[in-house]
Amino acid sequence: MADPYRVLGITQGAGIAEIKGAFRRLAKRFHPDLNRGDPAIGERFRELSLAYDQVLAAAVHKRRRERAASPCV
């Protein structure tokens, strides 16, 4: 698979809201139910979904690490 950030069209420093927005925009465009009869669209949608899962998991993990490292006041 290609770089998941490139697949979604975002930078590596993208926040969770930006990741979700990019996925939703592309999911509407490449959803198989909206493009019946084109197997390439289904494959593209699967690639988008996999990239979204990977990037979102990385962003959530990064946020948790940052919160754990920040000093409590």
C-alpha cells in the first residue's frame, strides 16, 4: 500500500479532525454504493479505509503519549 497520508491527501502532522474530514470527503467520492459496477472504485475505497484506520490510530496514540508526558498541574 502507498503512504497512508498521501492516500488521504494530508500531512503527517494532521489533527484528528483533519484526518476525519479528509476521509469523509474521499469516502463520499469513492463509495462503492455511489459508483456501482466499477470494481476499481471498490478497491480504492478499501485502500482509503485502511489508510484512515492506520492514520487515525497513529494520531490517537500520539495524543495519548503527549497527554501522558505533560505535567499535571
